[in-house]
Amino acid sequence: MFLLTLQFQRRRRLRIMAASILLSLCLFICTPALALGSPSVASQSLVSNKVDQATGKAYDSFLKSAIALYDAVNDGEIEVVMQCLAAIEEQFRSLSMKEIVTADGIHALAQNVTEMKRAVAASSPDEHKWKSGAAALRLAADALAHPSKPIWHQYRNVLNEDIARLSKALPGKSSDSSAISKTALLAYNQLSEHYRVIRTAALLKEEPWKIERGDSVLRYTDRILKGNAPNEQMLQGAIKALQEAMDGLFPGSKQTSATIVPPITTAPPSWGWTAMMGSFIVTILTWVGWKRYKVDEYVGQGKRNKPDESEDAAQKMLKRWKK
């Protein structure tokens, strides 16, 4: 009996030892395979950093082109304007859109690029559209390149000053007339212009409802100011709504610098905007004539068709996000 018990214990020990050896072998074989098959946290972090660096470089290049466009527009350098627009369109195609909060921001940026191209290609170019469009693009590009401290945040004080001037120019209870003065309309137009310049930049990082509120309040104020003898209560209500809507666009403290990117410069080009636009119109007309000649060459005089307009990168991006 004693011998049987001893043999049973020996067999049990042998089984335990065999199981331990097999388990050790499995761990020895599987551990390196798992280490090679799955990326480590360090390697994942390295890949992420490389992606972030590439995105940052793309945003920086986009910003440089936008600044060059803004400077060229204000200096009246038409050839540089065309070169910068071509560079902006090319860079827009490869921009990472992951950092943009919503599709509304992407739509606004694409629309900004498209509107700038249309303004430049117009048969009757508008100096104001050129400069305001270039300023809006510069602020939008800066918002992508410097998301923590974008320049458009510095417009808080500017908008507050516009609202203060508008409020001061409105007729009050002691006023003899309820008519809206030219000073009030000028202050409102200045407020609207500053808002339009920062609108795209704001949409890139803020929730769309904040910008929609700003749009609605400005439309409401415009109707009141252009209406027939608005009462004092409606005017003060509009001022309060404007203040709340504009403040809601900006995060954090109200203590910000008053440095801005003006859409219109105080000093025109030394050789004159009109001279620049004259040479530009001649260039456009020459190009249009050549294009029509090429169409006639292939289609014939009797079957002249309208040439197909190729979509630019901004329009393609717009269609993709509308689906």
C-alpha cells in the first residue's frame, strides 16, 4: 500500500513538472511574436508625432501663401496675386481637415477660396472684395496654423468698439428724431465688415451655432436700422443681442490685444489701384479671346458651344462635403 502511494505521488510530480516545462516553452515562443506583431506605445506615439509635424508644416505653408496673397493684394502686385492664388488652391487640396471642428468650417474655407478666385477673375474687379477676401483667408490660415492663439481672437475689442459706437449713435428717449443717423449706419457697416472678415476663421474652431447666432443677430439689426422709425426699445434690444452674440464667439478672458488684420489698407499702391486693374482687365480679355479661338478651332463657327468650366479644388471639396 505504501509503495502504491509513493508511485502515485511520483507520477503526479512528473506531470506537474512536464506541464511547467510546456508552459515555459509557450511563453518563450509566443512573447517575441507578440512583441513583433503589435506596435508598442512608443512606436505609435512616434507615428502620431510625424503625422502632426506633417500637418503643421502644411498649415504653415498655407499660412505663408495667404500672407503673401494679402500683401500682394494691398500692394497692387497682380502677378504675385495670381501666383499666390494658384499656390493656395494647390495647398488646399492636401490640407488635413481633421483639426477642423465641423464640416461647416471646411465648407466656409472652401467657399472663401472660391469667392477669392471669382473676385480676381471678375470682368469688373472690386477692390473691396479683393482686400476683404484676402484678409479673411489670412485669418483662416492663421487659425489653422496657430489654433491656441489665432489672430482673429484679437478682434473681440474691435467688435466691442464697433457696437459701442453704434449704440452711441442711435437715437434715444431724449432725441428729437427717431431716424437712424448716417453715423449709426456707418458704425453698423463697420461691425458687419469686421464680422465677415473673421467668420471663416471662427467656423474652423468654434461650434456652428455660435456663428449662426451672429449671422441672425446681424440680419435682425440690419432690418431694424433700415426700417421705418424703429422705437428705442427695439434698438436697445438689438444692441444687447449683438453684444451677447459677438462675445459668444470668443473663448476665455476679454483682455485681448487690439492688433487686427484690416481688410482695407489706408494707403493705396503708389502707382494706383486703377492702373493695376486696367492691366488686369486687358490680361483677362486676352485670355478669354484665346480660349474662344481654341473652341472655334475644334468645334467650328456654326456649332459654337460653351466651353466646359473645370472645377477647381475648392469646388470639388465643397461638393464632397455636401454629399
